Amino acid sequence: MVQEGVKWIFEPSHCKIGFSVRHFGISETEGYFKKFEGTIETEKEDFSDAQVALEIDASSIDTQDAQRDAHLRSADFLNAEKFPAIRFMSTRTERVSPTQYKMFGDLTLAGVTKPVAMDVEYNGIVQRDPFGNTKAGFLIEGKINRKDWGINWNAALDFGGVAVAETVKIKCHVELLRA
């Protein structure tokens, strides 16, 4: 069934735009962004033609450590003063199964734009919540190499290895509100 173009918005109080990076090679340091806004436009009820636009405030990074967050906002990592926004714009969505998709798009991070692919799990739709709203839920996961975006800072460790891994795991819990 085809519907007229439908616009959905990311509902910040029910979304978590998160990431993790291996630290010292032995653990994962997690964080998320507190400020973002985004939309999804689709004409198909199954979201297989979803067009995503997401903008994240780079300075809203939160890893539960103020000193680390300040370093991540600096020119060593996000360079949030010079590049205040992280952006994702989808280019296409492929349905893998009734609840699994592969979403392709362009990620702009620290002023560099590169193509990425994300795995998307469609968790379903609620036609009418207690407030009369229609909602849809997704889990979005992927990996990027931060060096592809020119984010190269690291520190060599005395016992071998480095402080921060190159691979950044992205994990976003998304609840959409039909506009």
C-alpha cells in the first residue's frame, strides 16, 4: 500500500544517538549526543524508501566525563567549534527482510563527508499512543573508522597498543513521531 508522502520526526526524549570506542584495547567507552534533530520522509508504509536527514550538535557529546568530553570537542577529535554539526543524509534504503534494512548515506563529521552503510532494525509501529500520536521505532547500528574523517589523535601506551581504537561503533535507538 502506498501512502502520500509522510514525514516523521526524531523524538529526542525517546531517542539515543550513541557510540562506543575501545579504550586501551580492553574496554568500551560509550557516549551519546544530547542535542539533535532529524526527519524521515517516506511514501511506503514499510519505510523501504525512507529518506533520512539528521543533524547532531557536536558540542552536545556526553561520555559522563567532563574532561574527556572537552577533549572530544577539541580539534583533536570533533573540532566542534569549527564544525558544530554532524550530519547524516541517506542516499538509499534496501530492505533485507521484513524488519531489517541496510541504509546508505553520507556522514559529515569534522568537516569531512564520506559514505557509510548502517544496519537498521524496524521495531514496529504504534498507530495510536496514549496521546493520540503515531510512533515508529528503530535500532540503527554501524561502524566507521574515525581516521577516514581525519580524526587521527591517539597516544601510544607503554605496554603496547594505543589509547583509542580507530573503529567507532554507532548504536542509535530511534523513536519517530508522525508529523
